[in-house]
Amino acid sequence: MITSKQRAYLRSLANGEPTIMQVGKGGISENMIKTVSDALEARELIKLSVLENCGYTPREAADELSEALGAEVAGVIGRKIILYRESEKNKRIEL
């Protein structure tokens, strides 16, 4: 688990990051989980956008993805989700 201070730090880092993926009406598929997992391994911190036509609320999508990926939800702001998972080979962020 990460502390609220670490979570705030991750949110501040995510500010400058582009949104790299979207959760749409297809919801959260196996394929999407694999893609997000690869992105987390490469970047550690990623930002996703939850579209209006998605069957999930942004919070539900964040919880589902974090559970499937073993990642931490650094924040849910509006329709954006910030996910963090420490990279095994490519560690960049010191908490």
C-alpha cells in the first residue's frame, strides 16, 4: 500500500503526463489489461481516460484495473484515472 503523501506525489508527477489510453464502451477486456500492464512496466505511472459511454464509473474502472494489474490507484480526477505500479526492470520513480 502507498501512503497518502506518496499518492499526492504520484498525482503531481502525473500532471505533466499525457493520457495514453481510454476505457470505452468495450469496458475492460483481457487485451486492455495486458496493454495497460505493459505500459505500467514501461512507465510505472500512467493516466487513462474513462469515456462517457463506458459502463463503469471512473472509480469502478480504477478499482477493477488496479485489482487485475496489482497496481495502486494514485487518483481519480473527473474521468481520468492515474495508476501506479513499480516496474521490475525499469524503475524510475522513487517513493
